Amino acid sequence: MSLERATGAIDDRDAIRRVAAQDGLGLEALYDRYSTVVYSLALRVLRDAADAEDVTQEVFAQIWTQAGRFDPSRGVVAAWVTVLARSRALDRLRRRGPASRTVGGESALPHIPDPSPSVEWIAATAEQADAAREALSALPDEQRTAVELAYYEGLTQAEIATRTSAPLGTVKTRIRTGVQRLRDAVTRRAGPRNEA
Amino acid sequence: MTHDEARDAMPLFVVDADDAETRTALLAHVAGCEACREALREYETTADALGQAVPQVRPRPELRARTLEAITGSPSPAQARPASDIHAVEPASREASRGRWAPWLAAAAALVAAVSVAGLVQTRQELADVRATVAIWQARVADAERNAQAAQTSLVGYQRQLRVMTADDLLLVSLSGVPPAASAQAKAFVSRSQNAILFTVRDLPPPPAARVYQLWAIAGGQPISAGTFVPDASGRTQLVAEVPALTERPAALAVTLEPEGGVPSPTGPSLLRARRPSSHCDEASVWYHREMSSTPQSSRRTARV
């Protein structure tokens, strides 16, 4: 916890500026705040701790090179980091080839469940994440499966149709309805938001 | 596309489960419709919330130092610095360098827009990849401007790169590695009118002694050499290949392992390949070289960022 408290003195906007100026302290601050988010999403997609660690490194390397053109006023850093994490994790999943996609094996490395995500991150996104998690588990099974295969496994609509033995039109309707419900839950929970 | 059709397309778009035709129509619609852009932002927030909705697992503590050192090239303190240090560290060149490369930023932004309009960008993810590539060139432009002595010569090169990347007939091709370079990923920006290929690769293992990698464009059934290269210590290379012989749209790109100095036509195993470069990036496919299939070595984890 001491790590979060110390680099927590640097807010997201300042951290991005520092990284853009190639100041390692900015990267430390972003790592302390978002490494759990990045690693957790990579682990969900890849179900392998070593691969999730590689993806975490790739994402922060990308942040290091791209922070200069990221404008914190136009999108929260958490969202940007999440998009990067998903992209790099799906890249790696696709590189493994189709055979390994269905594997849901337990990781060889021990996980340390995180009982206390950083304060900054809670403030920024935890409400929406909670809403999405609850709404996802409340979806009918076939909608939830379709959304999960698209978002977490990067399957196309045609691949989802094949995987779930459902007509393409049905798959589209399931994803559309499922994501609409998630949006309703996420925007309701977020409430009126202050634009920075 | 009508507003209703756009709203129907958004939920599939934000989880990358739409088709290319719908996506193109949706992007064209939201470009001119503020209300639908706002609706799309809500869906994007939703998709991001999905990414953050997974069980939160803290990575192993060792990963912190490994990652930070690998990226910044200098040891990071195992313990966080005291708060007073944080305030003492002031990035000196930050304000000075800001603004001077604004024209380059604008050019790069226009480039991303041009690529989008041309329909080459197929998904949010691929758009992010294009932006990543642009960001790398931008960073190099910024570096060059900081270094006054190198700037003059470097800028000529960067101007050439931007000319290639803003060519009307630009093709974006993704290449994937095959064993023993299975983790390698490359992007090529090909312009026939500029007779040039802008090529970036990462996670490519070092070549064996006295060997180099050679980039090829296959056009008219003939391989055309686009030069040789050796990746840096982190497995990366970025180059602009001037290819006067590139007079028609290539049917494929490939990277092979060849003797030092290169060869007139490929003799070695193909380690990176994309077939049928086209406006559809996702058509790029992995090409598996039979000779390599028996290679026991796995280099998947040798190239670290």
C-alpha cells in the first residue's frame, strides 16, 4: 500500500505529462495505479499468468511511447489503459491460434487476489465496473455468453454463431440486447457526470 | 445509415462484433451526427467498464521493477520515493518542447483521419494500432527536433515517411510471425505510387550469426527485395524501404532469413507473412512454413519488451 500512497501524489494528468516527457516517475505512478487493471483483464482473456505479465509489460511500454499524444481531457486514463490492455491481450490470444482459445486452464503462477484496488482507481471507474459486473451476471445466459465471447475472446459474430450453434441474426440480437442492458446499467450508475 | 440503424450498430461495434460494411456506415454517420457521437460514447464507456469488471488480481510484486526497468532503461526504486522527491522532480524540457511539433501533430491527426476515411481501419483495435505507429514516428520527430544537429537530416527522412503514410493508395498490412518467430508482429504501410514500404516489427528474435532478415513484396508472381535489416536488442525495427521495382499492388509481403548482404530472391525460411494485402486488414493470415514446423526451439518468450 505504501507504493500507491507515495506515487498517488501524482494525479493522472500529471503522470501522463511526465511520461510524455520520458520521466520515469510518471510511469511508476501509472503502473502503481493501473497495473492491477491491466493484469486482471489480460488474465481474464488469456487465463495464463505468464502471458498476462507479458501483456502488462507491453501495455506500459505502449503507454511510454504514446503518452505524448494522449490528451487526458478527452478521455479518462483508465479507459485508455483498458483499451490498450484488451487489444494487446487479444493480439496474444490470436497468436496462440484457434486450438488454445477454448482452454481455460489454471495458471501455473500463484495469484494474489487484490482486496484493495487503489483509491484513485476506485474513484475513477469502480462504480461503472461494479454496474457492468452486476448487469453482466444478470443477463440471460445466451446474451452473456455472446457478449463475453466478443469482448473477452475477440470472436467475430460469425465465430460466435459457430461456437454457440446459433443463427447469425440471433447472435447479433443477443449481443445488441446484452450490450444495451449493460449500457443502461452503467449509465444509470454513473449518474450525472462532471465533465473535466 | 439512419439514426436508428446507427443506434442498432453501436452495441456490436464497441465489442468488435460487427461486420466491416456496417462499421464503415456507422463511422460515416457518427462523423456528421453529434447526438449519435454522444450515444456512441456511452457504449464505449460500457465496453471499457466490461474490461474493468473482471476479478481484480494484483500482479506479482517483482513485475513492477522488471517492467519499469525494461521500459525506461534505468533501475526504479523498489520502494516508492518520498513525496518531497516527487515534487522536486520537474521535467525540464517539457514546456520548452511543447508546441514546437504542433504541425507534426496536426499532420499525424490528419493521417489517422485519412486512413479512417479510406476504410482501411477495420476496428477500434486496428485504429489504436495505427495510432500507435503514428505515435512512434511522432516521438522520433520530437526527438529529432530536440537534437538540433541531427534534426536537418532526420527531418528529411521523416518527411519522406509522412509522404508515404499520406499517399492516396496507402495499404496497411498486418504480418504475423511463424515459429521460431511466432511472437513477432509487424505492420507494413505500402504505397505503390511512392514506390515505398514503411515497415515496423516487434518481438522478432535476433538472427543467427552471419544472417539477416530480408523484406519482400510479391508482385506479378515475382519476389521484389525491399532490403535487409537486423532488429535491435528489443526485437524491434522500423524502416522505410525505397522499392523502385514496386510498380504494381503486391499480392503478398514476407520476411525471410537470408545470408548477410541479402539475396536477389528468397532462399531462407519465411518468418513473417501476410497474404493478399487489401483494404481488409483482417485478411492478413499466418503463413506456416513447413520447414520450420520441426524446429523445436520456442522463442515465444525470448523477446521481452
